[in-house]
Amino acid sequence: MPSTPYLVAVLAVVFSLTLALRAVPFAVLGRLRGSAIVRRLSVWMPVGILAILAVTALHTTVTAEPGTLGYALLAVAVTIGVHLLSGRRTILSVGLGTAVYVVLLNTL
């Protein structure tokens, strides 16, 4: 078992690194707010992150149970449709798409 001073030192280093890594982007972003690259990233980055999450989740689900591909594709279509028709409300579209998928899995 490591000694108490060692654990405190490790926790202090971890705390400092975590704080710095979370604070630096906000400090730098203030200066770059007018940048075209930052504006473009603010539009495309959330979409890219959601796409990566969706592909990863669907890949894992469909490879585990190949019969659920149709359900997954229907849920993705619902998610995209709700997202585009509801004024791009991400929480609403992801929530309804997830609900459709869960209902399809549990009822059919």
C-alpha cells in the first residue's frame, strides 16, 4: 500500500493536470472567438461527435444481434427526421430515436 504523502502528491498532480486541461481551452477560445475556423468547428464538431457515437453504438449493437439492423436503421431515420423537423433540437431527436429503437427491440 502506498504511503499517504505519496497518494496526496499523486492526487495533487492529477488535480492540477485536470484543471489545466479543462481551463486552457476556455482561456484560448476567448482570443479565437472571431476566427472562421472556430465558427466552423462550432457548427460541425457536435455533428461529427454524434456521428461517431452513433456509428460506434450501431456497430456494436448490430454485430451482437444482426437481426436488429432494420430496427437500428429505422431509429436512425427517426432521429434524423425529428432533428431536421424540430429545429435541430439534439436532445429531442436523440431521445425519440432511442425510444423508437428500444420500443422496436422490446415489442417485435
